[in-house]
Amino acid sequence: MLKILRYVLSVITLLFVSYGLITKDFKFGNSMFLFFGLTMLVLGIEEIQRERKVMGGLLIAVFFFSIYVSIEGLLIS
């Protein structure tokens, strides 16, 4: 289940990044950070399940930071 979710979120993030790079229009940047954060959360949960707690903790910290950036960007814009 987590593997499928990881792939789906990664593809969505890649689509947002590709759109921004190709068109030079970054209006979906906050959404990109949101899906990037969710991808990092899934990766962190997978690492914790594999007993790699330090790496999982770092990935979850990246999740919190990217969610913060995404929410702040949505509130400012």
C-alpha cells in the first residue's frame, strides 16, 4: 500500500515540477511542496518500518518543514 502511494505522490510531484520548469510559471509551487512533503512522509514511514529510525525521523522532519512552507505560501499568496 505504501509503495503504491509513494509512486503516485512522486509522479504527482514530478508533474508539478515539470510544469513549472517547462512553462516558467510557478503558481503551483505550493501544491508541489505539499505533495513533496507527503512523499517524504510516506518514505519516512517506510524507513521506520524497516527499523531505520534515524533516516525515518529525518524524512518526517523534512515532511513537517515542507508542509510548513506549503501552508505559509498558501496563506501569503
